[in-house]
Amino acid sequence: MRVFFGIIIGIILTVGGAYIVDSVRDTSGSEGSFNRPVVNWDVVDHSIKGASDTLRQSWERLTGHAKGD
């Protein structure tokens, strides 16, 4: 149980740290004058929504609650 809890806390700290670094980064100026963000949050959001939809459809199919069947 401790290992599982440690893994979850590690993931939260990693994603939270990347978000904070991206939030406080100065992106003003010409294109080459700033560091690129660590994470493209739009891509992450799209990937999470896709994975969530796939997981939901799989669960509905597994439990027999699939729509249109």
C-alpha cells in the first residue's frame, strides 16, 4: 500500500512541478529569446480525454452496458 501511495504522490509532484515551471516562465520577446515550455498542456488534455473515452467504452463493453449493442 505504501508503494502505491508513493507512486501516486510521485506522479502528482512531477506533473505539478512541470505545471508550475510552465506557469512562471517568461514567454515575452522574440521567438528565440525564451525557453520552450516543458509540456504542451493542450496535447496532454487531448491525450487524457482520448484515454478516458477509450477506458469508458471498454468498461461499458465489459459490463454489458454498451450503447447500441
